[in-house]
Amino acid sequence: MRNIRLDSLPSDREIAPQNCQTCTKRRIQCDRSIPSCQKCCSRGLICPGYQFRLRWDQGVASRGKLTGKTVPLRSPSIKIDISAAPEQLKTVQSQDGADNDTRTSKNLQTLSAMSGVIAPYTKQNLDIVDRHLLRATSAMLLHHFNQEVAPRLTWLDGPNNPWRTLVLPLAQRSACLRLSTLGLAAAHLSVTVAAKGARDTANLVQIHYDLRTASLRDLNHKLDSELNRSMMPSDQDSDSTCLPEIISTMISLCYGEMLAPNSTNWKLHLQGLRSGLQRYNPESHHQELIFQFFLEELSYLEAFGSMSSFVSIPERRNIVSTHSTFGDPFREFTELLHEITVAERTRSHTTQNRDWLPDADMSMWQIKFTMASDSACSGIDSGPVQNIATQSGLRAVLRAQYYACLVYSYRALASELEKTAIIPALVDSLYDEIMFITAFPAEAVSHDISFPLFIIGTECRGNIQRQLVIQNLFVETIATTGFSCNTAVLQFLRDFWSVSELGAAGGWIQYARDNEQRMSPFIVF
């Protein structure tokens, strides 16, 4: 699509108060769509968003009302509206009183400077400047989420990315979801700019915490409202459920904690997500689509988050379909991984009670993973056309995922004889695929190798050379994706590599089970 007619765009879309800088330079009418205008997108141009454009007069006025004064001058095309600061960021600014006002002002000025908004300190009109910095920061964080974070939350970014098609439109109507989404963007930015050598990232971290706190406060109000609504008789219940925005906020907060270094609070939000889904009963096609998105997110988080949990047996889910509504070619792998974890925990619990179990039928799991691989390959072929590098990278990720899942299944369920005979060849194939992916990197799939990296890491005890390679790749992956939760994964690998042969005799799963109380829970993402 090249030419955009303004009357062809939805009339109820959220629009910015002024044109973007690119459309202004091109001298065309901007459609002002948020987070980025469609005219820039249709031409393949980068839309810089709608940050306020301030210019500063460094001299002293020699005549007129401002004689002898130095004041900030704004672009003539911009009208300053003191009350225009977005509601969600007003909440953050006012939550802790005057001390927090000063701190938030400093944080936002630092963040705005990083994003290209020049705002030197001035005592005059500081309140006006702060309000516009809040507005500009909100737009910048939303733009960062749309361009940098949303692609990392799916296996492969595309036009059906539910974080853009479902979550962002819902965030326009929900304060708690909007706050958590902005906080997620701030958390991601704090990790990625630190990896690029930025010195002062503490302000970004604080902005994430402030937004998270404000989101949790609003979320609690929504939860109280939903509980009160559910206790009313059906004939008196005139309000529609707010569960979609509640559950979306929980998912966003969960990912935000996965981005925060050394945080394990993602487990709390995951538990809340499970509880919310048990209450959710979609009543329309759109709600059914959102519900399917929730289920798929839950399956990802449970599959990769339950690998380090041994206290209880993960719940078996009734899966209606293993095919993704949003074009995820790896959905079947995710469901099979969860099945293997459930089977391993069940067998371990049974053997602890001294009940005898026959060996697992590994040929059945091989067939399942082969079918999942064939299905994923067909999905890649029938999906949106990608460039050669992305297509090649995606196929390599598919092969790596296939070998990693097989290694995990044999390590979890196979007999000792089968492990010794089968796993080494699978590990060599997996290592070759990882080396191919990293030698010819495709940015679109660079975030998809964390699980294969983890599995190959668990199988290279005693191989110092491979350990160094895996460690460096993990560090690079964390820096590019922003997901600090993988730092705990890397720490687990280092601990496992350092133990004696006797301590690691049962493999990494038994080692993790024996040391669960000592170690921090981790999620491979």
C-alpha cells in the first residue's frame, strides 16, 4: 500500500495532536496515527513519532515583554496545553509526593535526552516542560514497544503480531494495561541501552518501577471491581467484564519482570494469569480471539517456566488445538515440551513412592516431534514471504528446536542405556545448527535460540571450549533481546558445570531437583 487516504482510516483511531517530523519535512498531510503514522509506514520510512519539538534561545531578549530574560521558545506550530499530559504518566508523577516529583522529572529528562528530546534545565516554566516531557516520553516508550519489544515477544514478527493487533488497541482504552506496556518498554530499554555502553541507566530502571507500581495500583482496583461484579446476581450485572484488560496487564507485567534483572516476580503474575483464565468466558468472536491469545501466552510461559520447578506436578491442560491462531510455527513444540515436563515430574513422583514404572516409549516422542517439525516447516512455507536471510535463519531455528526438544525428551524420560546411545549424536547436530545460526545471523530470529542454547549448555559438562562459546552466546542474546531472566539460566549452567562428576551424575534435571531450594527459579525465554 503506497497512498493513504485519510478517509480510509478508522475514524475512532487514536491520533496525535500534531504531525510527525517526517511528514512535516515532506510537506504532506500526516494521518497522525499512533504509535506511528501510516503514510511513513507505507513508504518504508521511519516515523519518529510525535515528540514535542522545543528549541531554546540561549540569548537575552533586548525588547518587548521579555526584555532582559532568557526563556525557552517553542516551535510556532506547537500549542502548549498544560493539561495535556497523559493520565497514566500524571499518576506516576504524583504517587510519592514532592520528592518523587523531583526524581521523576530528572528521570524523564534523562530518558528524553536519550531519545533526542533536548531539554536543558531552566527554573522558569519547569512545570510546563515536565508535562511535555511526560507526554514525549510516553510517545517514545510506546514507539519503542511497537518497534523493538513487540517483535521480541513472538517467534517471528509479522502483520498478525497479536501484541500490535490486540494488546495495543486494548491499551488505548485501559489505563492499567497502558501503564504496564509502557513499563515493559522502559524495562527493555534499560537493558538494551546498558548493553550499548550507556552509563546512566538507573533512571530508566526507576521509570519502569514507577510505571509498574502505578499499573499494579490500577490493576488492584480492576480486580476489586471484577470480584464485586461476579458476586452480583446476573439480572443486576449491567457492567461488562474487565477480565481482558486484567489478564493482558498480568501478561505484560510478567514479561516486564522477566526483563528486570534478578527478579522472580514473573511467577506471581503467571499464577494470576492462570486464575484469571479460569474465570474468563468469551462472549464474542473478538473476545474468543483474545482468549486464544491468552491461552497461547500461558502455554509458552508454563512450558519454559516449569522446567526449573519440581515441588508440584505441572497441570495438564486440555488443548483444543495445537495450531496457532496467530501463525506461530513452533506452537506444537511448546505443547510437547510441557507434556514432557509433566511426564517427567509424574514419573519422579511415582518412583519416589517406590512404585515400579516401565521405560518410556521414546519412539512415540520421536514421532510426535517429527510431526511437529513437518507441520512447522509447512507453516513456514505457507507463511508471509521473508527475505533469504530470515527464511534460512528460521529453518535453522526450526532444526535447532527439533534437536533441542529431542535431547530434552531423552534426558527427561529415557533409560540410561538409551541416553548413552542417542543423546551424543543429537547434541552434535544441535551444536552445528547453533553455530550456523550465529555465523549467519538474521535479526528477525536472533531471539529464538535461548532454549537450544540452554539445552546444549546442559550437555557440555567437561567441554571447556563449548562452555565458553555457549556462555558468550548467552551474554550476546541477553544484550540484544533485553530478557535479563536468561541471566539466571546462565548462572544455573555455570553452577552445573562447576560441580563434580558425582554431583552431576543424574544429569541437569536431577541436579536442579536436588538444589531447587538453594537456587533461584529460572525461565528459559
